[in-house]
Amino acid sequence: MKKRLLSLLVAISMVLTFLPVSALTAAAEEGSSGELKIGQDCYPVLDHIPHQTVNGHDIYTGDGWTYDADENCKILTLCPNAPTSYDFFAIHTGHSITTDCNLVIGENATVTDGNFIASVTNNGTVKGGIFKGAVTNHGTIIGGRFFTSVTNELDGIIENGQFGDWASSYTVTNNGGRINGGTFKDKSSISGTSPVASGYTLTAETPSDFIDVSVNGYRNSCYIIPNQTYPASVRIVYVFDHTLPPLDVTIDSVQHMLLSDWCVSNFKIEFEDIRGVYEVTFTAPPANGSTVTISPLTRLVIDKDGYPAVAQDRDGSRANYTGDGWKFENNSLILEPTAEKSYDFNSTDLNPHRVAVNCPVAVGENASIANGIFLKEVAGNASALNGVFLNVPTGCENSAKKITVSDNGTITALKTSGDTTTLDSAAKELYVVGQPTGTLYVTLSSGKVREVQLPLTADLELQLNDPKPEPEPKPEPEPKTYTLKVVGGSFTTGERDALTSGTVPVDAEAKVTLNPDAVPEGMVFDQWAISEESLLGNPNVAYNAESFTIPANAVENGKTVTVEAQYREASIEDDGPGILGTAAIIGTAGAGAAVLGYTGYMIGTELYLNTVLPAGAAIPNNAGELALLLWEAAGTPTPAALLPADAAPVQQALAWAIENLLLAPDASAEDSVSRWEVIRSWNQMKG
């Protein structure tokens, strides 16, 4: 019967979905505003709501909703055109609180609250509410209570929510959807093979003298999948108006911590007098384990306030409490183990926040203190006391080492490691008894912190404002420079006089200028020979100008750069002005000669070509060789010209080089080329 009803729900909702929009709109305009209200009978109020008959069903159409009033269906469909939220408690009239018709939630609809008795199909969003009928989810569930079966379909996502209670038998069936968070009766309540995020079983043990414990409405445990975006809330109810003991947490039977330290978000304990119960609420944190057990605390733990973890009475006040070998009574900690036991109040197990003990301590005959800071009176066997004390324990007056502050200063705060404890009132002195270990950090009224290594062998005086040694000044870094030598000219940097040799800051420009008086008779200036590779091809270095500038940061720190003027016989015409553009040439004039004739001139261009051409490439002598060199360096692109299918590579290279203006339009493979023409074409191809 249930399956047939669900099938009918889906069929009717599809009929409503495919009704002509004009028909629904026209019907709505005939009546009132069409506002959705749930009446005293727990069904939609249909007065003045227009309707029409479709396939024998009376279909009412309101503002963003439709209702099939057929006795066998009674389906309310939320179908707003824009995102709309629905609080079904707020839209009820009279004293009714439930919605008894079947509900279909459209993709633009969000249900925030309500009490739903019949089945629900969700295609939108559920943020809250109580659901007592079967729920089929195609949308998103991020809250709500679900007291019967839930089916999460392929397009469904469950981010949070509470599913079932202690008495109900139910399942959440995951048919291809995703379950990323929520609270469940137990892990086995989730069936299906689709992805389910990892969670843990949370169990709360019943303290003695208490009747019962429930977790989120289940008995004493539930299964929680925590979600950071939509966090699950935990509500543990302890039934009986007795003192609630401090609560301990164990994860997979090994990790111990106070409940207040484990669930730092929204942790709260309240006593509800009418029911006689304590309610402990918090946001479920992640857990690195599969089981989390909350139990009454029996071990001694000092909380962040410097007192033993609090047991709370019904008024919210700290109550007396007895643990394993200790008790908190009349605002004092009493150590009374049945066998010999030493307490280290600096250990993370006993004192997780590493704070000073802020209550009086009585040390029984089987107990001893190994370490710690104590701000109130400590009484017991003097030989069993080790630690730092604000008040010297009785019997330790002659053996205690004293820490005092000079210059009318006071002590305002203390710690060993962990959290600092601020004193209720500033102290002038401290006492170190026995052989405590570690480092004591003492904050003075000047705001300065002094480090004291324990144990002390003698009394210690702390100066209020003793100066700290000034750190040694760091040497200024050596300036970054390079050495520049100019033969046949000079250079300047900034306002400095012209030099033929000297250092240049790497971040400064150096202007090199030819010395006309150094040009040999019968010669003219030809070009500069530069020894530094980093200047090759630099567009700012005009190798063939009588004056050029070496740019800032063009030469590395510590290098030596030689710039030498090169000359040629005046009778030799310069066939290469501008051929190299602004490229620099490495000049080797042989045996350091400063004057080059025509042969030396050719050596300069050959050395340049050997520098820039691919390794092992021969310098071309004719246009065919040059075209092949350029074409292969460019990756052998296909020329635009139509060539025979069997065209030789040199023909393809010539066509491409001419098309790209690298060779003259009438160039043929046998035409000879000069060094200058090779340099010009190569630099032009490289861009």
C-alpha cells in the first residue's frame, strides 16, 4: 500500500508539473492572493483559492503552490518561481500544529520548520522540521528530525539532520546519493552502497546515583557523522537532580581529555528543574577514532582555571566531588591515595593547560608533589613537596630558596610552559622548595619576562628593568660592482670624472666615449670590441657608435669588462653600418693589437657569427646556404608559394626566406652573400 501511495504521489506531482503555466496563472488570478495557509483541520485553507479539474482531480492553485484535494492523494506541492522559505508553524491558523497532507517540495522551495505527518518528497531544501512519514530525498537535507524511513536518491545530499529516535525502527537507504553528515541511531541504520562520510559512535555512560542518560533522544549512544559546514549538535540528558560529575572523554579506549576541552564549540551545561535533568549540549567535533565514550571523571585533572575539573550542582555552582585517590571539598584539593603516589602538576595528563594550581592543596601521608606552581596554601609533609609556591609551605621556611624582585617591582604572572596564570594580587617574592625541574617564566610589573632555571641552589634576585644586551650591528653588505677597462676611450658614471679603468656599481649606467686623439693616423673608428658575453645582442649597446651606454644591472657582480676601440683603414669602405643594429661584438685583434685592417675586420664578424649561430653551423657563403640555415632555425615552416611536390629543401627555404623579407626578392641559390648580410638576415629572423 505504501509503495502504491508513493507512486501516486510522484505521478500526481508530474501531472501538476506539466500543466500549462497559462492555465495555472489564469486560475490563480480568479481568486484571492493565493497565500498558503494550513487550517485547523491540518490541510491547506482553500477558501477563495481558484481550482480546476484535471483527470478527475480538483487542483487548487495558489501563489507558488498547488494542492490536489483528491481524497486518495491530498498532495501539497511547493512550486515557487523564485527561492522561497516556508515555516509551516508560522503559516498555521488556529491551534493546529501538524500538516497532515502529503508534501512535495519543489527545487526553489526551502522548508525551515513544521510538523509533517504524511509522506514527503524533497526536490529542494530541508533545513528543519519534524517528519513522521516516509521521506524521499532528491534535494538537500541540512537539518530536521526524521522519525521514519528516509530514502536518499541519486541526486540527494544529506549534510545534517537527526534520523530516528530511541524507540523507532527505521533505516536511511542511500540509493546513489551522498551522506556527508548527520546523527543516526547507530551505524547500521544506514544501508546501501553509496558514499557515506566517516563518523563515530558516541556513548555516554550513566554516573552513579543517576537514573538514565540519553544522547540526542536515543538511549545512551548514537552514530554521528560530523560536518564542518552544517555541524551536528549533541544533547546529552542526565536524568536525576543530583550533582553532575566532571565528564571525561575516551577515544578508542586510549585518548583521555576533559569533555570541555574536546568540544570547545558551544559547550554548555544547564539544569532543567521541571524535569530534574542536566542537559549537556555542544557541537560535535571530529574524532580520530571510531568510538567516543563520555564518562564520569575519576582521575585528577586541573582545568584551565587552576582548579580540579568542576562538578556542577543544580544551581550551576562548583560542587564537592570525590575521585580516585583525591577529592575536592570545601574549595580545597585533598590528595589521599591509598598507596604511595607522586603528582606532577606540570604534566599534560594531570594539568593539560599547564597552569598554576589556584586552590589550597592538602597532601596526605601517601602523596607527594613532584612539580608545579601553587598560588594558595599547601599543607603536608614538607619533605614530600617540590615546586614553586607563592606562600612557603609550613615546615619549609628554612629550606626554601627565595625569588625576589628589586627596584620596588612585583611579580604579576607565572608559568612553566603552556598557559600563563595571572596572579590575583601582585607578589614581591616566590619560594622554590625541593628539586622541581624545568624553566619558570616570571612576568614582572615592568612587563618584562624573566626565565629562571629550576631547581635553585641559592636565593635569586630579579631586576625590574635590567637592560638586555644590545645586539651587535650587522655589517653593511659590500656594494656590488664590476671592473670596467676602456682602451681607446674613457667612461663616466654619474658625476664622476672620466676614467679609463675603475669599478662601476652594477646598478649604475656607464657611458663609454671614444678618444679621437687615440685613433691611429690613416685609420678611422670602426667598432667597439667587448669582452662581456652578457652585453652581446643587448639593444642598448651601440657597438659602432663613438659613444654608448652600458645599462644598469647588465653585468654581474665581480666581473671584469674590457671595451676596446677597433679601427679600419680609411680607404676601406664600411659596408656594414647598421647591419648589426645595436649588437656588440667580441673583438680579438690578435696579440692584443688595437688596430685592425680589413682582415681583422672580417675576423670580428666571423667571431660574432660563431657566437650567435647554432653550434657547429658553418657560416653561409651563398643565398641558398643562408636560406637553409634560416629556414631550419625557424622550424622548416611551409612557404606560402605553390611549389612542385618534389621541390628540394633549398627551393622551399629560398621561397620562405624571400616571403619573409630575409633575402632580396630576386635572390638565387648561387648568389654570394657577405658576412654582414648573414648577420643582418639572422638578426632579422630572430626578431
